[in-house]
Amino acid sequence: MPRRFAVLPVGGLSLAFLMPLCARAEPSAAFASPGLTARADALLARMTLEEKAGQLNQLSAATLITGPGHEAGNNDELIKGGLVGAILNSATAHETNAYQKEAVGQSRLRIPILFGLDVIHGFRTLFPIPLGISASWDTGLVERTARFAAVEASQQGVRWTFGPMVDIARDPRWGRIAEGAGEDPWLGSAIARAYVLGYQGSGLDDSSSIVACAKHFVGYGAAEGGREYNTTEVSERTLRQVYLPPFRAAVDAGVGSVMSAFNSINGVPASANALTLTQVLRREWKFEGFVDSDWAAVREIMVHGIANDERTAARKGILAGVDMDMEGRLYGKELPGLVRSGDVPMERLNEAVRRVLRIKLSLGLFEHPYVQEPAVPADPGEGRVLARRAAEESLVLLENRPLKGAPLLPLSASSGKRIALIGPLADSAADMLGSWSCEGRPRDVVTLRSALADRAAAEGMTLSYAKGTDIEGGSETGFAGAVEAARQSQVAILALGESGHSSGEASSRSRLDLPGNQEELLEAVVKTGTPVVLIVFSGRPLATPWAARHAQALLLAWFPGIEAGPALVRTLFGDSEPGGRLTVSVPRSVGQVPIYYNALNSGRPRADPVAAGAPKPGDHYVNGYLDEESTPLYPFGHGLAYTDFSYSAVHPDATQMSARSINEGKARLSVGADVRNTGPRDGTEIVQLYIRLRGTSVARPVRELKGFRRVRLAAGEARRVDFSLGRDELAFWNIDMKNVVEPCSLYIWIAPDSARGTPARVDITP
Ligand code: BGC
């Protein structure tokens, strides 16, 4: 098999990362080719039971510990004995080479180690957190950031990432919502595919490619109460309709590994779940890569309560379909005995080892186990350009109220001669990296304060800065300085939000407000009458209705990565536009959670223009709360541009179609709308297509995203935006649990978000 080595020096990563990745091979599970399988089998034939179990044993290096109960100690001896297949949390060439020398130089069969790491939103060059970058709806951008991260990681010997996290999340209390692409399975699938293509590049045999790992399989995002690691109860239909599709997309894109989750699904731990791991993943989807457990998830089968001892936990894990045991230290210990006693068939063990070996073989690790030890770069270098673009595209402008007739943003040097910058996140480099910051360094971050200071100096503006309070602060001693700075300024920019580690793993919150006394600080500044631009940094949507009403402009920045400051300043001053649209609904209060746009209608919705017999506006007996609205503060898909767009009526090319011909793949519906930039400047719109199916055998969501397009339009320009709907878009899991298109009424919106637009109707006949 040919090996393609990318000649990309550290720190000199090419600007080609800003270009579309068009010359890429179509994804395929090349790692399952007959040739590689035969090589893996030849090796298997020479292995002892202990060596086989060893390939399924993954240990953490002591340098970084990302879970509980890590046993420091005998890694070196185990590696030399051929009893370790993979290591996680080694991030430098020096360390990976050292371990590799023990495996390749000293173990009997010289099988190289596979090094894995959580490269989640960059390796050294940190991009926005995944939830942020998902707001770009730009799959090409996602792919380029993943590719860039793969190049950086692979240079250190890290050839496997524990990403992408493709868990659909409908509950922002769950801290890990920050790591995924939000609440929608269609968008989540497109983004899952983009990550896999970016990480795995043109093929695993390229030395700059790293194996992706779709995680956490499955339903982890449905944790009850948003409480981390919690139980999930998900019907099979919802599992297949909502939580599984992004994993399917990753598998179809050729993902090399999948990680089994911590949670239980309907009473069965995900890491002992034969239905999901074997039936769905292997039998139905024909997944040929390997399944890695999450950290000690096989051991935790005991804690869940379906095994009373380690041996049973190991047996249940392997038989359900978990191939590799991450830091649970059970497979190495128990599998040989389990096979000897006949409790685990030899063929199941062989299958797991074969899958692992094939990945190692396709990476070329046997021929090239070591990497050159590169000098640690002083700066991420050209990655900054890509990081800045990614940050700009992920910013979501939620409010932009007019001041003297024109929206406050973008600012101009004259509208903001005197600027106050206030808040605990204005100058906090470490927080800009967000969770899972990998090899990112706070010193690489250009903060908002420093970028704004440069801009002010260049354009003769006066900038006064006051921190005001701490992120979790309770003291008001800094308020006076902040109020004074605002009073003396024409505009006050407030940088508020959560700390970078208030989201991510083990970081669920029961409240969704601005932590500490930040809202009080905001109130004090708003009282001065100086217009406020509020920038919220967070790993989840926060419920801040007061801020939304009182800030003149409200910009969601997530955690933007190393180019936070330049991206924000360029956007504030209109050199670029806020490119993002929400990929999660923003609740008004925590009591509304879970709130997501693609919900079922219920029998008593508050309002429904389409359903016959729905309650009239003002009816008392309707779905919702006495003390809170039913709608979110901002709906999925929402985000303002610096210009305005109008949409024509939706034009389908037929008013009738037959379900049968769609099911047979013989018919598709073309549908389009004219989108016009009616505002004063060029801009990018994210045109969204939603459907609703009525008259079906099971209730379908009030809207479902089935297409989207980023469209750049010059001021005044109009363009027809077309979509095509076929089986993939229109089929659903029906009453008989068949994924089919049924005769029904199809409503189609082409709209700027999930709450606006007028649908066209098409009848789907038998
Ligand atoms: C997390 C995974 C992560 C793994 C390795 C676990 O605690 O749930 O997402 O990949 O640790 O760091």
C-alpha cells in the first residue's frame, strides 16, 4: 500500500488549510481490506492468549490523567511483555517514541503501540470548542480544522484521537454539550462526517492522518437531568432517529473507531450493550473498525450493577462488542482465563484483536513506529489564520438593537471613540481555550483586551478596562471602577460568561445563569445608560433573559480558541461578520429544559398553524407552563448578520409524489426559494430547509432540518437556493420500526431559522 508523507514542517503549516479540501479520496473502510486482514491474521496466529488480550489493553500515561482510579506503575514492564496495545495521554514525540521503543524494541512480537489523545478542537493550535464551531454550519471549515489538528498531533506520534464527540445534546445543563454539534441529528451527522474526513485525511496510510473515534456510543447526551454520567431512557425509535444518525454518518465516512459510553441505555450499560454495539453497529452498519471503551467503562459495568466481579464485567464487555478496554485493566487480566474456560469464544477475542491490528497496520505503524522529534514551536504560526476564521464563523449575534436609527454593531472608530471594556473574561487567556485544551497554551491566546488595545492604539480610540468582578465572584468592590469606565465611554463592551472549565466532562450545572455576580455587574453598567455590547463566553447556551432585553447587542462567543481577541475585534468593527447560527435552542430559564426545536407536537400545542383541531390562541388547556413561555429565548438556527435577508415563497417542483418511488430511490423532489440580501452590505446567510410530515403512522416532529447551505450574497443580490429531498430526507422509523417514506402531507420551509417562514405543501401519495 502506498504511503503518502505530508511534508509539513512544524509551525509552517500551509495556508492550503484555508482552501476547500476537494482532492480527497472518497471515504472507505480501507482498513478492512483483505490484504490487511490477512496480515493481521498471520500475526494473530503467532500470538499467545496473553498477547492477544494485551492488544486490547489500553493504559494511560501518567503525564495526563483524564479519569478516576488511575494506577500508576507498571506500564513499562507490561509494554515490554507485549501486554499493552494502546496508550492514551502521551502527547509528545519524545514520550511516544520512548514507549514505542519498549514495544517495538523489546516485546516478543514487536507490535507497535497505538497512541491516542483527546484532540477535540485542536492539538496545539486551538480552535473554537466544537459547539462553537458547529454554529458555523460550515462542514468544510470543520474538516480543515480537524485536518490541521491531525497534522500537529501526528507529528508527535499521536495517531488516534478520541473525537469527534457526536452525541446529540438537548440539555444544556449537561456540560459535555460543549463538545458536540448541538441538538440536531441532521446537522450533527454532516459535522460528524466532516470531522472524520478531516482527521483521517486521504487515508490512514498518510502519516499525517489520525484515526478518528466517534463517541460516546450511545445516548450519553440524553443523561437524565443533564447530570453527568447519568442514566438514559431512550425509546428505540428516538435512539434510531435522534442519537444514532451522527454515529452512522461517522461510520459511513469510514471512521476507524467508536467509543462505548459510560451511561446505561434503558437499563443496560452502553459498554455492555449488545443491541447497540453488535446488532446496530456491526450487523446493521457493517462497522469494521474497533470499539474502545470509555475510561474504565468496562470496569464500571460492576458499579452499574450487572456484574459482581471483574471477570463477569470483562466477559460482558467483550461479548457485547467492546474490543478495547481503556484504563479498566480488566481485559489483560481476565480475557485469557475467560477464553480458556470457554466463557468467551476464541473467535470473539480474535475478532477484537484483528480489528485493532488492522488499524495499526493501515497506519503504517509497523514500518514507521517512530516520529522525528520536532522542536516545540514557539507559536502556532499559520494556524492562527484558520483559528481566526473559525472563531469568526462561530460567533452568533443574538441581538443588535438600533441606536440613533442604526444597529449598534458593527462599531466604527467614530461611534466608539471612547470604549470601556469590562468583565472577567475580557483578558482571561486560559478560559478562551475551553475544555479539552490538549496541548494548547494560554500564552498562545490573544485576548479580547489585548486585541482591542491594539485596535484602539491604531485608530486613536481610548480604551479603559475594568475587570469588575471574577467569573464566580461575589464581591462588588470592582463595580465602581466598571461603572466609572462605562460612564466615561460611548460604548461599553462586557465580556461575561462561564469559566472555560464549567463545561466539558464532569461539569454539569443545575443553573444556566451567568455565574457569580456578573449579572449584577451588567445591571450596574446598563444603569449608566451607556450602550452595552454583551459578549457571552460559555460552553453551553445560558439562560439570560434580562441581559437579552437590556444589552444593546448580544454576541455569543463560546470559547473561541487562540484567536479569540482578533476574531472578536474584527467582528465588532465589521471587518468580518458574525458568521454563526445557533445549533442549540437557548432557553429562557432552566425550568424549560429540555427544550429543542424538533419536538413532537403533543395534542395541545400552544399554537399550530398547520394542525387541524389545535387549540386557539389564548386557550388555557395547552402544553406549557403557567409562569414561563413555551418558546425558547432564541430558537435553533437563529443568528443575525450585519445585513438583512428576505426569502421568497418556497417552490417545490411538484405538488404530489409517490412514497413508493421515493422509497425505491426513483424520485426526488426539488425545492427552492429566492434569498435576497436586502441590507446595506455583503453578507453570508445560512439558508435552512425544514420539513414536517403529517398523517404518518407515528407522530413526527413539528420541524426537522433536512438541508442547509451557507450562501454569500452581495448587497442587493438575490439567488435561488435549491435543495433536493429523497429517501434519506423523508424516511423515518415508522410504527413497524421500518425506516421508510410513508404516504403523508409534507410541509417544507426554507427559512432563516427553525421558527420562521411559511411552508409549502406537497402530498406524498402511496
Ligand atoms: C471521557 C472521554 C475521553 C476519555 C479519555 C473519558 O473520561 O469521557 O470522552 O476520550 O476520558 O480521556
